[in-house]
Amino acid sequence: MELSAQALANLMLTGFNRHFRIFTLYNKKAARYFSKSQFQDAYRASIEQIDLYDCRVHECVNHIKEIFKIEQLDEELWQATKIAYMHSLYKHLQPELAESFFNSVFCQLFNRRYYYNDYIFFNAAINTQNIQTRYLDYRSYYPAENNFDQTIEKLLTDIPIKLPYENLLRDTSNISKAIKNYQQQFSCLTQFFQINVLTPVFYRNKGAYCIGRLVNNNKIYPFVISLLTRNQLLYIDAFLDDEYDISNIFSFARAYFKVDFPVPSALIRFLKTILPNKTIADLYTAIGFHKQGKNEFYRAFIYHLRHSNDQFATALGTEGMVMNVFTLPSYPYVFKLIKDPNHIKKDIQTKTVKNCYQLVKRKDRVGRMADIWEFSHVAFPLNRFSSTCLAQLQTTCASSLSMEGDYLIIKHLYIERRMIPLNLYIDKVRKSEQERILQEYGQAIKDIAGAGLFAGDLLIKNFGVTNHGRVVFYDYDEIVPMAQCNFRAIPKPQTEEQEMAAEPWYTVGENDIFPEEFEFYIITDNSHKQLFKKHHADLFTVNYWQSIQQNLAKSILPDIFPYNIKRRFINID
């Protein structure tokens, strides 16, 4: 094949189209797995889907190298390639995703000094606001007093899930009552009141979600309908109109949704109307386009740097034994670097830490483990670092840093949503909130275990509190699969010498864990410990942990409700 800008552009777009086609097949499978209650298959497919993007990028890079023998950057050729590629996207249904794919391929081919808008799509080139398509992104319903229940019944039967309802009359009545209760928030009900529902269904874990909004007098009231299956029949589990519940469903600590729709930007526009506090990066990530979320995050971050003047500073909390963590006070994220080996205060290797973060990425985070964006060779303006923060980075992470002019280049880092460290939070709240947050903390440990992971370092300093008061784990360097853990009871001493021994008199294997010991170190404050034991004393018993392992061995997946269970309908006939 003759080397030309158009040939390169065609090959890269073919690579992206192949990726999106395969990615879409996985989303279609999600609907089938839900309908057949094949939740283990759905779980395995979710793990596979996460790796699809990198596989296709590597595949495309290899094709370019094999076919065109490209080793060095021809600046004129690649500027022309970008233009040719851009022209191919004017009628494309996923232009923003295709631009990000181009960027990924280019960045694997060439040095970071070329990562600017002449060669990659640092700024989006195609406007996704008005993509014309035959695909309907949402359906509209106009219920009136004389046809309310009939309209709601149609809304439910229009949801494209290939299962009959267990009791359509009951579910229609539940949703009708819930919407009428919701309408009480309106100052008045206009004749133009309508209900909009996104056309595709959002699948995750054992559930399916219908995402919608009530529109009245130009005001938007979001809602989510949660659907579950029982005996191959469909039923409505909950109608959610609370801001906390809806935000929690789309939390950064949850697994990605599976959504089959060919115009992702249309979904993002709709979601932004009901989740105005979520960023575009958050929303793309939530529906499975993690790399697009990463791209959108970086664009927004650079924009924020131009419109702020505060300095990067060491993040609040206890200094990490493995990670150096800094933040920009005006931006709600933290930046985490792995320390150089001689500054890591644990017997752990850098590769092991990276593997732990990849392990979490591929697991269901069940609302208890923060998602991360992983970046390489990121340029930060040097003058935005406080002297203390910069000195600490240069001391503990020197091998990950380099200077290029006015920029500090960080070779590898993780970016994560900023939270209040639990050990700082708990000392600043009243006792009733201490009890609630400690109950949350214990539940977080249990939810993570139910997802097949042992958090490892259970100290409260490794957990954070979100803006909605939810406890989330964020320190992954000791996390391991539950299957690798050997939970044991501490043997009873047989002699006085054994009882008085300063060191364990019994053999301790590499993977042995003694839950009885948790009581003495994960919470040191006695009043906090008593509040914790009130709700989670079972965490200190070997029986609890072994029972979780037994369930996992039987492929029993936990029921994860990303909303207040008090909102569930009692769906028992």
C-alpha cells in the first residue's frame, strides 16, 4: 500500500470502526445475559470489555508499522493525515471517540513532544451537538389525567427488554403513584408536562436501568427506574427520584454500564441534563468509554489550569507508604505517583503496585473502590507547584520526573477523585455521624470482599468519604483476590510459654490472615471501636470471611443495590 495521508487516515479509522463494532457486541450481549440471568457470564464479559480499547490500539499501531514501515515523524505527512481523518468524520456517528482513538495511536507511535494540536486532536474538531441520525435517543410521553396509567403502561412495555413482566398491572400502578408523588414538587402542572426516557437500557451487575426525566414548565426532574428479573420474568424494583440515589448509580466507584446505542454523544447530552454536577468525563466513563472520559478530563483540566492560579500541594491525610499524593485545591482530584523503591516503606515492588491497580480496574468496584485514570508522560506547569510539594516529589519520586523548560514531566501517575480521608473526617463530626460513617466503613469492607477482593490494609486512613457521605476505598497496593487468602483462627495456646510468647508460637504462612487481629489495629480509638463492633463485629471472626469465600467459590454474586433499599417496592404477589 502506498504511503499517503489518506491511506494512513483510512487505516486508523478502520481500526476505530473495528473497535466500536466489537465493543458494541459486548453491550448487546449484556442485554441477553440480563434476560437469561447469566450474571457470571456478564461479569466475565465486563472484564474482557475493559481491555478491548488497548487491544485495538496496539493492533492498529502494529498495522501501521508493518504496512508503512514508519519509524520517525514526518511532520507534513501527519498534519495532512489528521486533516484527512477529520474530513472522514463529518458524517460519523462517534466522531469524538474516533478522535481519541487517533490520539492513542499517534501517542504510541511518537514521542510526547509532538502531543499538541498540530498532530493530535487536543481540542475536539467535530461538533457532536447536532449529529443527525435515524436513531432515536429518547422517547417522549404525555400523560394526562384521563390516560395516566395507560401512558405509564406503554412507557414500561416500550422498554426494550425481551422478557414479559411478572405483574405489569402492579408495576404500572407503582410507577404511576411514584410519578404523581414526584409531581407534588411542581408549583403547578402545565399542559405541556411530559416524560422523556432514554431509548437504550443501561445494564450493570444483576440490574437494568431505565433513565428518564419529567419535564414541566422548562424544569427538569430526573428519575431512574430499576428493573430486575425473577424466574425469567421482569419486575420494577424501584423508582428513584432522589439526587443522592441517582448520583450514586453513576458514581465513580461503580462498574461501567453496558449501553447499546450508536451515538454516545446523544446519551451524554441527555445525562448532563439530569446530572448537571457530573462532568462530561464522568459520564463518558460511566457508560464504558473510559478512554474518552480520560481525554475529556485532560481537556477540562488544562482549561482549569488556565483559569486558576492556586498551586499544587501535598494532599491531606497520612503520608502514603507507597504513593506520593498531591492535589490542586481548586480542582476535585488527586494525583498519585508510585514512590521510588528506596522510599517505599513496604516490601513491595512497583510492578506489583501497578498490577493491584489493574486488578481493581477489572473488578466490579461495587460503589466502594474509586475508579482511576492512568496517565503517562504528563506535563505540569512547573510554576504551579508549591516549593514543599515539588521538593517532596523530587525526593521521593525522582525517577518518575523530568524537566522540560517550564514543565515538570511525570512519567506515570494515577488520577482519582478527591475525598476526605476517613481518619480526618471521623474526628470532626458528632457521635451520631461517627456511628453512621463507621457502619459505612464496615459495609465498604464487606462489599469489597463480596466482589472477590480483600482490601489488605484495612486502616481507616486508606478509606475516604465522598461528597455524599459514602465511604470508598482508595489505597490498592495490598489488595488481593479473596481466593488467595487463607483466613485462619488464632490457635489456642497449649502451654504457659506459648501463651506468654512475644512472637507467634504457631506457623504463619505468606497468605495467612487472622481476622481476630483486626480488632486491635484497624481502629485504635476505643469509642470508635465500640461503635464499629455494634454493627460489624462479624468482621473479626474467621467464619465470616470463610463464608464469603465459600459463596465466591460457588459463583454466588452478591446483590448490589446502588440506591437506598428503602426505595424498593415490595414486589411479592
